[in-house]
Amino acid sequence: MKITLFFIHCFVLRVMCAQTAIDSYILSQMETKHISGVSASVIKSGKLVWVGNYGLANRGLNDAVDEHTAFMLASISKTFTCTAMMQLYEEGLFGLDDDINGYLPFEVHNPDHYDSVITFRHLMSHTSSLQDNWDILSNIYVYGDSPISLAEFMEGYFVPGGEYYDEEKNFYNYAPSEQYNYCNEGIALCGYIVELLSGQPFNEYCNTNIFEPLCMENTAWFLSELDSTTVAHPYTYSGGEYHDAGLYGYPDYPDGQLRTTAISLAKFLWMNMNNGNFDGVQLLDTSTIALIRSSVMPGVDPTQGLIWYRYTDDTGTWWGHSGGDTGVSTDMFFNESTQTGVIVLTNSGANHNNIWYEIVDMADSLDITDAPDIACITELPSGIHPITETLLVSLYPNPSSDLITITTGPAVELHVTIYDVQGVAYMHTTFVGDHQLNISLLPAGLYTVVATAGDGAASMIPFVKL
């Protein structure tokens, strides 16, 4: 097993040594729901008040999630496509109620309503009558970046006779503006229109006009633009095992392929919360931000803005977007009333709602006094996992096949948990003074004893089970 004792120590210190209730809760949910890794952040009034990183980004290499890990955003990516579109809108390059066929090198028509106009407002509010044909879309995923260009796929999908065209499955039978149905391909078409209006490939436009002004590190649409060792692998879980879905891509990428870190995404979220301004740079006008977060099709779906959408709970109205894809589940929302933003990124398709709501509840208690500002250079909040001192704990024999003895000061009560290299907890006990543990039933391998005292002091000791 290619793993060092030093790595185990660092892994447990950073990921597994739960010093707070929120850490313990998230780790327990990850184990129950079989979520490989989580990276989350909380914004309050322009401050980065909390960051949490848990689990594994790459189970094959035992790479832990940290603040530099880039997660696939899935449909949160659409909010960046919205930003690109609305920057061009501010330049006067299109109107929301313009016919999109006036801007395309081909025409898009619903074959059942050929004379009906599809507008930019329709595309960005999922009321265009365009449909996701999963008989096609499920088969265009590839490992790595897709060799098919966005332009080629859009024309092949929407033009009669195209390789991906189906007049029944690529369109709904109602006319544009009549109904709401979420449509990935409508947003991908927006990304293609950004290329046409800007004269740049969509990814390059975003690099220059969004990612660079926001100082978004480790952020890109294509794997070729990233260090793949920093990218979280997506995982599914079945038959009692995690399955690596691989780092994949698809040609309609503006609807879901963006990868970034929880901290970089916090910069983007704060820009939107802060009326389009980030660290003195105005990426979108205040009036444009208000338009994005308005009911653009109130008679069809009053909760839908321009790509962004809202929900309401007892704390107020939340605006944002969620995402889901093979081995991916994500959320990014902010509360207008409390000016609190929450981001949860996972490399698992499992439902993480319990983690989301626990972080939302925890956010109310977070103090912003000493938290770092969200700026081009954003520091990590201090005291995320406070360890006041190192406990003087010893363990012997090491290696061992059956019994280990753990010793410390006679008046210290210890809470001891044994983790394997995947972060799975095998044993837990509490004692005072010296204590002997029977490890004979543990599988052979590398483990770490995490010992914590009531005052938060901790010690991590790697050992080998023969």
C-alpha cells in the first residue's frame, strides 16, 4: 500500500479529527450516505467565516480534499453562463426579448410551433420549449474533454438532418413561453451565442472576463486547463464499494462542466451578493443583478430568474443554483435578508441535503468579527478546527497484530477513535490513564489513532496492524 505514515498524520489532522459538532455531523453523514469528499464554505456580509474540507478527492491515490481541490459544479456552472450572457447584454449586443435566430448562423424552431419565436428570455428561464434528449446526451460523455466542439454539437442538435437532431425528443410539443421545463441544451445554446457575440471561444471569454477579475484560482471549463491532480474524482456507490466515474467531459459544456474550489466559488457568489462588485471591480451593473434575480416569467414560474432561481424558508429568500451529475452533487445559495451565502460541493451523487441544512443552521452562530474579507487574496478563516495543544500520548507495540496499549497522564480523560486510511472509523472508546485495546479483528493495514481531551487538545498516532 503506497502511503506514508506522514500522510496519514496529515490526512487525519486536516480531515478526520473532528473538533466541532459540525465536523462530527458532516463526517457521519458522509459515512451514512457514502459521500467520498466534501468542500464547503460560508459567507456572511462579505466575510469568509467558515471553510470545511472532508474526505477524499481521489480514493485511488488517497488524496484528501483541501482548499485547493477543484470540484465539478454541474449545473451551478449555468450561473457563470448567465454572467457571460449578461455582460454582453450590458454592451447592448442583444435584447432579452429578441428572436435568437437573429444571432445564430442557423435557425432553431420547434417543429410543432414553427412560427413561434424563441427569445433569450425563454432560453434563460427554461421556457423555450427546447428539450434535453437523454438518448443522445447520455452517450456524449467521454473521459477527458470532448473532441466535439460546442458549435458542432449545437448545430447537430437543433438543425433538421443534424447528427443529434430528433424533432420529437429535442423539443416539447407546447409553444415557447407556455410552460416551464428545465433544459440544459437551452443554456448550452446561450454559451454558443456568447462565442458568436464575443468572437471568442466560450471558455476563453470566461477566463478573461469572469475568472481573472474574480481571482478565481484552479477554475476552468476544460480539464486541459487544470492540473488534474487537484481535481476531485466523481464517485458513485453500489455493491458496498465506491466506483470512480472518471474525469469526464461533454460538448455542451456551458451547462455543467465548470470546475472550481469552494473558496473561488465563494468569490463569485459574493460578487453576485454584492450587486455585481468584487474587490472594487464591477463585473455586472446593479440593475443587471436585480434583473437576474427577478421573476422574468411570472405567469409561468415566479421563482425563476435568469438562470438563477429562488426558494423561501423561515429565514427568508434564498437565490442560487444546485447541480447534479454522475458522481457530483452541489449547492450554492445566499439569503437576501441575512446576507449569508452557503456553498457545498461533493464528489458524490448522493443526497447531501442534511449536510446543507446543518451548515445553514450553523451559519447563524458564526461571528464575522475576525473573519477575512472576501477579496482577490482571501485568507482562510482562523480556528476552523482549533487544537489548543498536542497531547503527550504514546502507543505500543507498533506494529501489532492483536493488542495495543495507549498511555497518557493519569488524570486526563481521552476520547479515542481508530480510523483507516479511507477515513472510516473502526473503534471508539473513552478512558482515563493507560488503556489496552484489542485490535485483532481489524484487517491488516495502516491506521491512525486520534486521541482528544475535553479541552480540545489532540494527538494523532499512525500505527500498522499486522
